[in-house]
Amino acid sequence: MKYRKLGNTDIDVSVICLGTMTFGEQNTQEEGFQQMDYALDRGVNFFDTAELYAIMPRKETYGKTEEIIGNWFLERKNRDKVVLASKIASKSEDDLEWIREGSKSLGFDKKNMEAAIDGSLKRLKTDYIDLYQLHWPERKVPRFGILDFEYDPKDNDWTAIEEVLYNLNRFVKAGKVRFVGLSNETPWGMMKFLEIAMKKGLPRMMSIQNAYSLVNRVFDIGNSEVSIREKCGLLAYSPLAGGRLSGKYIGNKKPKNARYTLWPRRFNRHHTKRGEIAIESYFKIAKKHGIPPSKFANSFVNDRPFVTSNIIGATNMDQLKENIDSINLTLPKEILNEIENIHLSDPNPCV
């Protein structure tokens, strides 16, 4: 395994991070335990979860993923071997009425944040979280399949960044959180959080968790420079575009228990006509060079200069092994040039 520093801390996190959102929905607790055992044995010391999980979000499985991880910590007695990341849910247009007082009232105010962190700690059966992240901004910004920012002058009902940082600082001082991070954030948001933290002596954002893959390189445009120059590295999620870059859906295939088979409309940001053309092109390159498509796509993400860690996910052990194996592959310049030609012909067909 390879390791990189988390932000400007002295914490080494594995370049492969175990994503866990399938635990409690597509994967049972027993399967989750098997994945965590194997990942840890392979040197993966970084696990990511969220209070929202399992996915797809519903009342019956809210917090289930954290519970499974907590049960694993309790049984294995190995909490100290894992750098654990979790996330607090924010306001949403989606129906999340089972989370605290509901979708519209979710946010990063003191009341919501205290309830969220205490709930996560209880489910995770731990007294601290290494990296606590804001799952998505309260502000109306492009996210989850939307590319362009549309300014709304009425969008003023969000917790001030300084207040959010003071709330997070309470958790740090109490020992509940070691470090903090962002997710689904814009370059402006990154810089404002970093600027205010520096001026006020408040917790500094050490990472940003945004989507990144061969078919979604929006992060390259603005966030990447901030990540590199400010030491706020990317924790890349959806490196396989929801599994589509594995090639398993090519030809309208519908694999059993796969995300697009179970919820074909929910993840349509990864399923576009342009995207399918690009995905098939990348699939052909991987096959031409004798590289498993998932390993090929993950390797590209692993080696981007602004990436701290690549959050992989799997619903079976074969997928997990292949995803982790990507750490041993470095794509040569010849292949990177082929990738760039496809990218330039149609940048970001899936956002």
C-alpha cells in the first residue's frame, strides 16, 4: 500500500480508502466485516462513511453503515488501526425527513451538529472521529449531477462559515473530532473555509471529498489548484462513475445487485449518452493494454497530483480485490496520452 499525509497533519492515510456506503443495503454486516478485514490486511487504514448511509437513503437503513462499522470495532478491538472519516448531512431537496427534524431543517448550526456527531459516535461505538466532513454545502451550489452554478439572491438561509467552524471547534476541543474536511464543495467554499480558519485560529479543512473519475474531471478546473497549493487534498469518490467504468453495464447489461440495476434513475448523472460513448472508449483502451477496466480507471485517479486518497467501493470481494490492486499499477505516458485524447474530445460527459 502507499500512503499520503492528510492535509498538513502528520497522519498517513492509505491512497486507497474503503468506501462503506453499501454496508446495510447491498452488503450484509457479515460481508461488511469481510471487506473491512481484507482491506485492513492489505494496508488500507482509511475508511469513509456518513450518517446518511446506507445508500440508497431511507428511514429503515439510516445510520446502518456506521452501526456495522461500530460492531466491527467492538468485535475486532482495532479502532486504533483505522483512520475513520464520517460526514454530517445537510439541507436537501430530497426526502430525508427521518434525519433529525427533516431535510429542510438540516444544516450546520450548533443544534444539528451536536445531534449529528453524538449520533455518529454512538453508532460507531467510538469516542472520536478522525476526520469529520460536511457532506454537502447548505448553500445552493452545483452538486450531484449539476455542473453550472445558478445564483439565487434568495439563497441566504445557511449557517455562516465562521459559525460552522466555531461549532466544529467545540468538537475538536472536546476530543470528539481530530480533524475536519469538506465534501461536494466549490473552489470559493474551499478558500473561504481556509481563509476564515486561518484568520480566526479555527480548525483547518484538511481535505475535500468530491466526485472524480475518467468521465468527471470537473475538479481539475478550479478545485485542483486549491488542493495542491493549500494542502487540502482530494478524497475522490465515484472513481468508477458508480461502477460504470468497470464495463459491467456495457451493452445494457443489468448485473444482479448492481447499483444501476437496483436504482436505474437515481444515479443518472453517471448514465448519459455521452458518458456511455466515453466509457466504452476507456474500456477499449484498458482491454487493448490487457488491464482490467476497474484497475485501469482507479489507477488514473490514484496518481493525480491533488489526490490524497481514492475512495473505492465494492459489493463483492472480487471487486474489492481488483480495486485495491490498482495501487500497484502506474499508467505509462503512452496510455495517459490516449486517455487525454478521449477527454479532450468530450470533457466531463458525466458530472
